[in-house]
Amino acid sequence: MKNRFWAIGLVALGAVTVGAPALAQNIQIGPDGVRIMEQDRDRRGPPRDRRDRRDVSEREAVRIARGEGVREVDDVRSSRRTFSVIGVDRRGRDIRVDIDRRSGEVLSVR
């Protein structure tokens, strides 16, 4: 009886160790095809002093938008709180990515 419990325990342990790496990656299926996404991390980092705060630059906003599927950038519009990167995806369709200026978080993809 004890051997049976040990065997079941070893099988369960093996299943957990084999399944753990599969949980480490996210995939996204969208207009740009299938992509493997990084783990969600807090892009803002640790709390900073107001004097230390550095907003996302226009260049960084374009880089973030390219990660969301923009292939050719047509225009970058900025407002007080957001960047709007307007362009074309890999299939030739118009795409617009809105990005928060402070955190670099993607607000919407249209």
C-alpha cells in the first residue's frame, strides 16, 4: 500500500515539474498572427520621486507600438497623457496604438 502511494506521489511530482515550464510563456493570437509574449511585468518599476520621473519618449512609444504589430509608422500624435502611433500592420491594414506617456502601458490597439 505504501509503495502505491509513493508511486502516485512520484508521478504527481513528475507531472508538476514537466508542466511548470509550459506555464512560463503566454501566447497571443491576433491580427498579427501567433506571438509568444513575455511574462507580464510591472513596466513602471519601483515608486519614484516626482523629480525623478521620466516620461516615455516618442522613440520608445514607436518601439512599444511595433511590439503590438505596427510595421510601418505613418504618424505619431502626442497629447498630455498619451502617444498615439498610427501606422500599418503586416497585412496592410490601418492600426492605431495608444500608449500612456508615464508608464509605457498600451491603452488600446485599434
